[in-house]
Amino acid sequence: MVTLSIFNTVEFYVIAAFVAAAAIAAAAKPRAKGPARTFLVGGSLEEGCESAAAGIEMEVDDHARLRIRRVGLAGVGLDGAYSLAVAVAGFDVTIEERLVSGRRREAAAGSGEAVLDFLGRERYHFTYRSEASGTSCSFSLNIMPGNRLARSLEA
């Protein structure tokens, strides 16, 4: 009869502990985000009070579309443009604001609005950046109808 004395050695238990630790580490590793998707979203400008504090107001409508309203636009005429470059990687969303001032500034735009209709009904972590004004903000939001959030943009 052959005895399996390998099970009584220190080396066996060291290797077994190492294999168990590797299995636990592999199971605890977070899932990969996958490739980032980028969307370019056109917005509209609205006439309003240009002196309002810079900020964004978000609302999820009944169809789970996220409406972003940018208030406090300074130096942008109604013949200018407001758009967003939106990068989505997993549940992390980075929004880069793009502004074109326009030629006629006597008719100043006080706010801009854009709609994001490609997000699922999940909780997302957002970063909103305005390179033109050098301001940004970060927040989390559940994309569920009726949710609202307002944030000020700060340098």
C-alpha cells in the first residue's frame, strides 16, 4: 500500500494556501468597464438672464431621458452653439461642454439645453466640464423618471 505522504508536508499546505488566495483574488476582482463610447449631442440656446450663477440642472423625464440645462452662459450669443461630448465607460460618464460664442452678442444666450437619450435606468457617476469657463462638477444620479439635481460649476 502506497502512502500519500505529500499531504503531510509543509510545502503542500503553502502551495494550497497560495492557490486558495489566488482564487479569492480572482473572484473579488471588479468587472472590466469595457470600451468607452463617445456621443456628440447637439443642444439649443435660449435667451435668458446672463448674470445667473454658472451651473447645471438635470431632470429625468418620463421616458428616462436625461435633460441637462446649462445656466449662466456668459459671452455666448443666440447665434452661437452649445453642444456636449459625452464619454460613457461602464457607469462613469464624462461630459465635455463645447461652446461657440457667435458673432452677435447683443442677443445673449443665458442658458443651453441638451438631452441624453442613450443611458439605461442605472446609477451613473457624472463629471461635467466646461473648458471655456474653466469650471466643473461631479455628482451621481439614478436615471429614473422624476429624478432632479442641480449643481453649481466651480473652478
